[in-house]
Amino acid sequence: MEYTRFDSKLLMRLDPGEEIVESMTAVCSKENIQLGVVSGIGAVNKATVGLFNPVTKEYFSTTMEKDFEVTNLTGNVSQMNGEVYLHLHATLADLDHNAFGGHLNAATVSATAEIWIDIVDGAVDREFSETIGLNLLKF
């Protein structure tokens, strides 16, 4: 993984075998990024995505192992209990142009990933909501 920072923007390049969520968390911790907007593209060969059921308040995650283009990676960076908290969603397309998506829990790069973080000067925390069952932004 390599990255460079341009004032309030950071550009990352991930290489084969690197895990996206772990790599982003490490960079955000190292650079003390407490609030930001994420966008990215790339290629992965293993991804775990989840969907939240608001009735049961449970996440249902699926791990898929095949070649995917990351046609969209979007999300945000915030904090929870003093730690980096990434909330990422991804759309993945396979060789037959089928698209899969959801909350991105993990993804292993197969070729490369190019990820931008637009750093916001500030901090927003998160707090678990018993009512909703998710870690919500706390202003």
C-alpha cells in the first residue's frame, strides 16, 4: 500500500493481497483522520458484504470469492470510542456484469484499488442506538 496526502485529500493505492478495510483503518489512524468522505474503485477477488434487517436488527453477511470490479466504493470516516470507524458500502460487478452490493465488511485486492479520502476538519462520534440497532452518528 502506498498513499499520499494533498492538503485535505488523501489518495491510497492498494496492491494485490491487501485488505481494503484494514488498510484504510491503518491509514486513518496513522494520519489521525477523524472525519472524512470515502470514494474508490478497483478490483478484488474476495469480498464480504452485509445487509441490515431493520426488523430483526441483524446483519446478514455473505463472503464471495471470485473476480470482481469494484464499480463503486463509498462511505465515511468517523470515530467511535476514540477509534477509527469506517462505514463503507460497495457495488461489485462480476465477469457476467452481475452487480452485488451492501455494507463492505472486508475485501481483498486482486489487482489494485484506488481510494480517495476527503478529510473534513472536525470530528463526529458514533453511538449505538438500541431502537434502531446500529451505530449512529452522534452530533
